[in-house]
Amino acid sequence: MPSPTATLLVSCPDQRGLVAKIASFIYANGGNIIHADQHTDFTAGLFLTRIEWQLEGFNLPRELIGPAFNAIAQPLQANWQLLFSDTVPRIAIWVSRQDHCLFDLILRQKAGELNAEIPLIISNHEELGAIARQFNIDFHHIPIAKDTKAAQEAKQLELLRQYQIDLVILAKYMQILSSEFIAHFPQVINIHHSFLPAFAGANPYQRAYERGVKIIGATAHYVTADLDEGPIIEQDVVRVSHRDDVTDLIRKGKDLERIVLARAVRLHLQNRVLVYGNRTVVFA
């Protein structure tokens, strides 16, 4: 196993000397920087950076790194996160009836491609419980109806607390999360079966076919209270033609959904995504 690293994700008003100040903090404490990337959004006047260093030989214990860096961050009016590579996040996968993204994520996790544990699957239908049992993952069936939605979301939140979940992945979970749920648990990634902002909402493949598109896509994004409008993490497209019917579009789209969602989850787990406003910088 590689030696553990620490990563800082920082955004702050752009000003002179920012790279030097952050790098000097790491150097002054004996750190060896192994990755550093940065971006300036001139329209927003923001500086954004990701910097990763080895913890071996670093003079500060982990519990003191945050408070020490905060003394530098406050005068810079910085928003920041400190993350460690050997922290293994716990993921809950939410599904409805489609299994392609669920299978893909589980198999990638089993193959070591995703540095995470998957202790929990939640579904509003019972059909995919067999997959959970096949991989020895706890499965909870929580049906959703308009008049029970608030109570059922309370059950879902309790399960997330019980299983100590860090991230929820909506792997074709065909329900809209309430703004109240998102306020309590904002760490949610969704896969949408179109190249957003085109064809947001339901039935995008049918609408794409009716429009006669030549390219279809998939989008992985963080979930917000606004439907399909959260910060985008990853997207991709594939060409289609007049010979493709809706079934062909769905088949090709499912392949994209698997790949785009896996990429987005991996980027999130590797602490490479910095959200600001409704945008992301992805330090890939």
C-alpha cells in the first residue's frame, strides 16, 4: 500500500502569493508535496487549488493539521477541506429497478477500483434485493409514495446514520429527493441519462429520439434541491444515427451511464472535486 497522504482543497478570493503561502505551510512542517494543481476563475475572482503531500515525515499530527492551516486560511477568507487518503468512505447505493449501474459499482469496488466500502443498498422496489444478497450487502426496501415521502425519507436518514454513510450514490434511483433531505445529507451523486442541461427530467431517450439527435450523453452530478441542476462532475457522449431506435439509444446510454458514474465516484473518492457555487473544478 502507498504511504498515506493528506490533501487540501482550497477556494478563496484571488490574490498574490497564495501558492507560496499554502506550499510554505507544508514545507515548513516537513511535508513532501506529490501533487499540486490550481485554477483561477477570473469571472468569480476565485483561486482554487488541490495540493497533496505525504504524511510520512510530516511534523504535525493529523489532528493538528486542520487547526494549524486554519490560522492561515482565515485571513485569506478561504473555504477549505482537509482529507486523508487512508480514510475509507462508506457508500450507500440507492436504486429502483435498473441494475446496470449497481452491478458496475459493486464489481469495481470488489476489484479495488473504488476505495470505499459498500455496506448498504436502499431501494423503493424489492427486485434488486437478490443482488445485495449475492454480494452480502444489507438491503432495505423503502417504498415511496407522495403521502409517505417525508416519513420514508426520515427512515432513510436514520439508516444513513446507523450505517455511518459518507456518500449516497443514486444509481438509477428514480425518485426526487426533497430539499429537506438534501439539507440534512448533501453528499449525494446522481447519474442522469442525458447530456445535461439537455433533456432534464424523465424519459430523455424518448425525447432525444423524437428530436432526432446525433449525440446522446450521460451526466453525473451532485444533487441539489433543483432537479438535475446540481454541480456537474463528469459527462460523456456517444454518436447515434437515424438507424437507431429508442431501444438502441437506451442500450448505448446504459453503457455511458456506467462509465460516467464510475468516473465521477472515483474522482470524488480521490478528493479531486472542488465545488464552488453551482460549478466544479475537477483536478483530474
